[in-house]
Amino acid sequence: MRDDKENLIVKLTFEFALDIIEFSELLEVKKKFVIARQILKSGTSIGANVREAQNAESKNDFIHKLKISAKEADETQYFLLLCKSSITYPFDELLFEKLVVIIKILSKIISSSKN
């Protein structure tokens, strides 16, 4: 299923992973180690699973891998909302908005791939 032309979701999730690395480093500077590790793992996993889906063995495998990516995106969104709701944690509104876009695109790809 691999297609080597530019792929929007691959590009967005890769860029998001880079942003998440920076944000998790900011959390670590502020000694918020637990959330920093969690957000780093789930936030970078989104793109890793999208990338893996590009080499899916079947349509069902492709959908499955994207569903895993969507779950990781939901988890990342949860941790970002925790940061937003806590007075002692930094929050990045632009990062959150990028994630919302990624979640919408993943949802659309998954639903259209099922048809």
C-alpha cells in the first residue's frame, strides 16, 4: 500500500512529533517528568503508526494501524488537556490545534477507507 508521493497525514504527524519532542523537553525543564514521558510516547507514536500504515499488508491492516494512531492521538489530547487544566503546567494552544486537525484527518481516512 506504500505510495512514495507526499502524503499529508504522514507529513503532519511527523511535524507534530517534532513539536511534541520540544514540548516534552519544556515539561522536563519544569520537572514534570511523568507527563513529559507520557506525552512524548503517545505524541510520537501517532506518526510512527501512520508511517507503519503506509506499508500495510491489506486494507484491513491499514485501517487497524490508523485506528491505533487515532487512539494514540486521543491519549495525547488527554495529556495536553491535563496540562491546560493544571495551573502548574505549561500549555501550547497551537500544538493542541494541530492535534485536533490530525484527529479529524485520521477519522476521515479511517471512515473513507472502510467504504
